[in-house]
Amino acid sequence: DCRPGDQIAGCTSAEAFAVARELAGLHAAYWQAPGLASLDWVRRRAPGAGRSAAYYAHGAKVMRQRFADVLSLAELDLIDAAVPLVAPWAQAAAPVESLLHGDPRVDNIMFADGPGGPVAWLIDLQQMMVGDPAFDLAYFMGSSLAPADRAACEREVIAAYAARIRAAGHDLTDAAAWAAYQQQALAALTATVQAAGGFPDDPKLNALITTMARRACAAEVDLDGLAVARGAFGPEGRLGLPKAGLPSR
């Protein structure tokens, strides 16, 4: 009685709350767990930061070549502006570590309708990693909801996530959860651009990539994500991106 998530269609705000609950359950179970350092089967971002940055830079070139007639110039320029931030962002030590899904876009989630609303299950766990739990939240929210839906519910979603982490006995204020979420806003954009560099030029894949790219770019603008990343992980300075959103072609 489950239904798979659809990346192009996206998900509803009610489904986003359900996913946040599941992510909180995963993260709370391994929140600062002593055994995380000894896990040898999960990815860690810092050792591969240089490779990740190279993949992103290649993907940014592919995005401009392949989607110049689909994405706006503002979106393409934003993608390029993130190039120097990817390595320091990936290398940065997380203030809190847990076991992460690593690829929690809505295509990797199953849903059902429960008596209290949607219920979510996380599937496709081959990208699990150790890192900042906010990575999973930012990746999911930035890639899986229409920009207007995300903007309307994300404060409440992050607060609900933080409340579940506290209920599990861990210290996470709403303010700290939101700050971490902003700092990890690059998650959706980097995953999308890196995928563009590795996927073939296929109409179905192109539709998926451009949909995710538009959502991720909108999230960066709404959250001032690149400016926050510059302040946290690189040279300080604001990019002056318009908070009202990005124009379409």
C-alpha cells in the first residue's frame, strides 16, 4: 500500500513533515554516537572534498552547455558562483555528527497514508555517510518540493525536526537547527550539478536535473545559502543575489 516518491512531481508539505520525522529518527539514533568513527563502510565528505569540487566544476560546465536554453542566466550564474565554495564546505568539520541517508531526495522515499497523515520510509541507502545531520534535511527540502511549497513550510519542518531530536534526548534548539540548515543549503545544488556531469544527455534525465536545479537554485536564493556558506566556510562577502527569486527564461 506504499507509493514511490516522484522527483519531478515533488512532494507536498505534509509529506515533507513525514520525511523530516523519519530523518530525525535515523539521526537521533546515531547522534554523536561513539562508534561512528570506527565505521568503515560509510562515506565521509572531507576526504573526498577535492574530488567532489572537481565533479561539481565539471557539472557546472555541462549545465551551461546543455541547459543554456532551459535555465535562466541567473540560475546558471548562481551554479558557477558556488564552484569555489564546494571544497571548503565539504571539508568543514560538522558541529554534530550522525549517520546520514546521504541521498534523501523524494525519489528515494516511499509514502503511505496513515490515520494521522502521510507516513514516509527511507529507501536506497547506498549513499549513507557520516556528517552533519542538516545535510540530509537541506538536500531533501531543496530538491524535493516546489519552491513556493518549501518556502511556506520549511521553518515549521525544521522546528518539528528539532523537536523530535530533543525528544530523543539530544540538545538541538530551533535556532541551531535553522542555522545548520542554512549552512548545508548547498547539498541539493551540489548533488544536482554533480549528477549533470555524470549523466548522459537523455530527455528524461534532463527533465529531472533541470527540475532539481531550479528548486535548488531557488532554495539558495531564499536561504541566502551562498552568502552563508561564504561566511562559514570561505572568504566572507555577500553575493547580492535577489531575495525575490530567480527569473525564468
